[in-house]
Amino acid sequence: MFTHSTAVALAIDGDAFPASIEDLASVPMPGPTRTFVPVPHHRLAAVVKEKAAGMGFVLISEGYALAEKGQVMFGVLSINQEVVPGANLAIGMRSSYNKRFRASIGAGTRVAACSSLAFSAELQLERKHTTRIEADLPVLVTAALLGALKQVEPMRLAIAAMRSRSLTDEAACSAIIDATRKELVVSSLVRRVADLWYSTHPSIGSNLWGLERAFTRAGAERARVVGFGPMYRLAYGVRPFLLRRFGLNA
């Protein structure tokens, strides 16, 4: 899912399927070798939740997926660290039993884990599946969360600046068209972004924040159909694009 101007996505497509913690635990794990010591899928999820709770965070939502017959696991968790009303920090994770991916932890306000192999966050850390990986996982989670927390105030300042920047309909529509030229948004989404821009006026006002929200909501709708991969540039590129275009610091 995407939430407001943050992008938080667990995109499931192809042979992937939604999974519960019980599903994660039911996948047979290969035995360790001298150079490869996999961490159980459910254990990775448990460590993330335990460490977040130990730092005082409350879990708001969680979602997991399995791909490649259970060999690859993805997950995204939203926690109660609010950036702005309706937008919270999130933690993403990815791991594999087939040596395709390292154990990865990501945190931030724009986190994506996708069965099409995309994994992104403002702060992303990885660990090879080797000896002592389980002992090192809490350190990775802590580092990712602490790094993401440092971004909260800059995010709030950016959003405040966007809310204070009024836009005319002409300026907003021009930016939407320009975003297609920059290949941030496909032309088939232009009408939808414009419709969402007009619909934000009563609740948000005619400002840059409302325009970014129109982009991200359109991307969220499209991601449900095509997966997050094709929406990656929109999710991560629209804010810097808008800030630069309207003369604010990116």
C-alpha cells in the first residue's frame, strides 16, 4: 500500500502469495553449510517486531509474502512513529533460502518490498547468510530504525513547505504533464492524477502537498494491478521532482 505522501508497499504478483507468520514458519529450511547459514523466515519477522517493540514502537500493521515456492520472503510493517497525520515510518524486510538475496532490513517513510525483486527504503542494510547472522539481526534492525528516525524532522519540514506552497490548477496540470516527460508517470495515469488533484481541494487545499498526494494515490491504485516495480520511479522520484520544479529544497 501507499499512505499519503509516503510510499509503503508490499506488492504481490507473479507466483508470489500473501503469507501469515504461520506460513513463513511452515516453509522447509535448507540445512546450513560452511558458507551459507539461512535465517528462518519467521525468525527474521520476529526479530524485527521484537526489536521495534523494545525501542518503544507499537506495530500498526504487518504484511508478508512468499515467492519462488517459499524460497523468498518479503515483509512490510508500519509502526506508530508518525511523520505527519496519517503517515508513519515503516520497516521492510527481504530474505531467501535459495541464496538469491541477503537478509535485508529497510526503514523509512518510503519502503517497498515486491515479489518482482524490488526492495527499497531510505535506509537499507544487508547481512550475508553466514555464521552468527541471527545474533547480528537485532543490530541491523536497530541501526535501520535509528537512521530512519533521523529523517522524521526533515520529512516534516519538507511537507510543511509543500503545504505552504499554493498552486493554480494550470501549474499543477503543467507539472503532471512534465512528470510524464521525465518518465516518472506513464501517460495512461495522467487523467487519474489530474482527477485526484481536483478532488484534494476540499480537504487539503490547492497546494504542492495535495499534488504529491494525487501522484502517490494514483501510483497506489496502479500498483495493485501491475505490482510495485513499474511504480518505483513514481514512488521515489515524485517528491524530489516537485520540490525542484517549484523552487523548494529537495
